[in-house]
Amino acid sequence: MKIQILGAGCPKCRKLAANAEEAARGLGVGFEIEKITDVAEILGFGVMRTPALAVDGRVVVSGKVPGADEIKKLIS
């Protein structure tokens, strides 16, 4: 599973990355985390509000930082 964090690297982006990693580890799935900070690339996902979370190239949440339990539901 490829987990992509879309954002400029702000504290909210780092928190989203930590929560996503916790969720993936909790599910026991293999994963890779990619941080995308390039604005043009982020816009290519159709994201207008960051931070955003994409799984295997599909945006599942944007503009907020869900907790690990909510992310588990989104990625499973």
C-alpha cells in the first residue's frame, strides 16, 4: 500500500503522516509513505486544501487531520 501525504510539510502534515503510519501498522499491512510537497503535483490530485491523504493515488481525505482510528477505516 502506498500512503501519500500531500502538503507543505507543516505540523498538521507531519501529524497526518504519523497518524497514517500508526493506522497502517495497526492494520498489519505493508506500506510505504510518500510525502508530496510540490504544489503542482498536489493540484494534480485535485486537492485544494491540505493536508491531504491519498492511498495508492486516490485521495481519501483533505483539509483535516483524522486520527489513526478514522484513517484505519479509510484505508481498509
